Amino acid sequence: MNNKSVNLRSMLALLLALILIMATVACGKASASGASGKDQAGKGNKEEAATEAADNSVPITDLKVTCPVSNIRVGEELPLQIEIAPEGATNKKLKWSFSEADEYIDVSKDGVLTTEPGAEKHVVKVTAKTTDGSNLEQSFDLRIFPEIDLDRPFVAITFDDGPNPSTTNAILDVMEENYAKGTFFVLGKCAVSYPEEVKREYDLGMEVGSHTYSHSDSPTFANMSEAQEKKEIEDTNAAIEKAGVPTPVLLRPPYGAKNDKAKNVIKSYGFSIINWNLDTEDWKYRSSDHTYQEIMKAQDGDIILLHDIHEFNVDAVKRAVPELIDQGYQFVTVSELYDIFHTNNEGYAKNNDWDELVPNGIVHSRPEQRQWPSSNSQSAGGQTGSEEEATEAEEVTEAPLLQEDQDPVE
Ligand SMILES: [Zn+2]
């Protein structure tokens, strides 16, 4: 019995000790909450500090920067696509850096890339980096073309029937080196065989147009059935898209042939029908010198026709493009030319069906439109080497080409 009572006592003592410990813990809690209650006045600062600490603990885990195009012109705005995860990341600030022409390029807070004169003729690696310590970065290359200068003349050089790898690439090399833009009216069947060349045209800033699929002689595109014409158009679009290039907005029918039926079919796809007004007739003369001399006859606003499938044209382009640039000419795509004339000189019309051009032919939008100089409106009539132009050359001192241009014209 004694043993039992001893046991009972020690158990009671143990229980008491436990109760005491629990009471102490409970008191500790009570006094802690009491202390915080007394600190009510200083609560603001402490909670802010706590919030900041919490915010910094939500870092960016994924950064994705997408640039919709591989090139821009100085003066154009380029909205970038920026995706940051998680949604609740606190510090979403990005630090932008540029491998070249750093002082002429900027990206706004809402992700719009802009350039100033000085950025042209560079291929710039653009890098976005997180600043919250997560050390994530994304880069892309951007080819920067010179700004469109409405005080100087324009030409749209166009190449049909390609791509043909050796000659097309050699011509693209010239365009690339000179930061010149041109338009390639590709054949669907060639785009199927050589998608890399179609993609390279696009990546280098060229416009890719449709020249239909087969270039059939009999029947010609215009003499095909409506169903055949539609197939020619759709198969070409599909080939261009498969090459990773946007659906074309320009179409040049083979031989420029068109009748109302063909025109309506082409227009039903939203295409602009684009012909030319300076035909080098390269296929007929088959001479580098001849093509060169024909290109050098270019006047402001001309759409020049040649074919990128001929070896002899490579040398002609190699000579003519830098020479025309030296004379003040700007090489633009057909859509850019349309944009320039449509917004600045409504009355301009040569041999092209400008009224058939559609607004979605515009590749990029320019932030501002400047006044079309009156001297250019005068030369828009298309006279070659006239006295009128000689007078203009004196007035427009920045455009010596108008004087020099008279020699090749003869
Ligand atoms: Zn053709």
C-alpha cells in the first residue's frame, strides 16, 4: 500500500510540474501578445518592413521576350512581347542592353523598342535581364535599316521566279551588305523546294510576294479555270507559310497577265496586284551590263523588274545597288513604296494599279508622316532626263542623283 501511495504522490508531483510548465508557456504567449498590443503605435513601420521582405521573396521564375520581326527601320516602333512568370512577381523591372549602337536604341516600360538615327546599319543583339536577383535573361538579334527619308528618292527593286539557291543567295548577300530592301515574288513550286531561301529573304528584311505556283505557259495563270487559279494561289501561300514567312499581301501574276476573272480571284484573297514600270528585260538580253544599265535608269518611285534566277543578274545587282545608294536612292519594299506614296502623294501613279493596293500591304507603321517634298511631285510624271529635273537638281542640293542620272538615261 505504501508503495502505491508513494507512486501516487510522485504521479501527482509530475502532473503538477506539467501543469506549471504549460501555465508558463501560456503566460509566455499571453505576455508576448500583450507586448505586441502595447506596440500598436509603432506597428506601421514594422508591417511595411515585413511586407517588403515578403515581396522580395517572389522572384521571377520565367522570362520570355519575343520580337515579332528580325528587322526594323530607324523611326519605326517595334512592340515586343514580354511574358513574366509568376504573375505575382514583385520586381518585374528588366534591364535592357544592346551589343551595338547602344545610345541610339531604347525599350520603353511597356516594351516598345525604338531607335534613333545612328542605330542604322547594325545587327544588334538585344538582351533583357531581370533585376530581382533571379538572373534570367533573353536575347534576340535585330537588323536595323536606315530611316526612310522623304526628301530623297525611292526605288522598289523586285525579283521574280525564284528562289534559286545560288543566284538568290548571291543577290541577298548584296542586299544584306548594303542594308537595301527589295521584294521577291516567289514561285510556290520553288518555295516548296527551297524554303530556307524564302525564310532568309524575309529575315533579311525583304518582302516576300506571290508569283503563283507553277508559272505555267499553257494555260497562263489568267487563262486557267477559277478553281485552278485558286489552287495556284493557295498552294503558294501554303508554301510561303510553311517556310516560316507571313502570308503574302502582294501578288504578281506571271507575265503580268490579268483579265477581270483573274483579277477578281486574286483580289478575293486580299492581294494587291503588283506589276512594274521599269522592265530590265534581263531574260531577253541575258547580259550583266545590260541589266546594270537598265537598273541605273531608275527614277524616283520606280518598281524595277528583274529575275533572281539568272547568274548574270548577280553582278549587275552588285554594281547597281551601291551606286544608286551613293546617288541618294533608298531601296524600299513595294509595300513601303505604297505606304510612302499613298500617305504622301495621292496623285502619284505610273503604270501600277495603285488603286488595287490594299492597306494591309503596309509592313510596319511609321510613327509620323512628313510632308512629301514638292520637287518629288514634279518628277513623279516619269520623264527621263528632262530639263525640269535639271532645274530640280539645283534646288534640291541633297539629291545630286538627279543630275548624274541623266547620263545613263541617254
Ligand atoms: Zn515570272
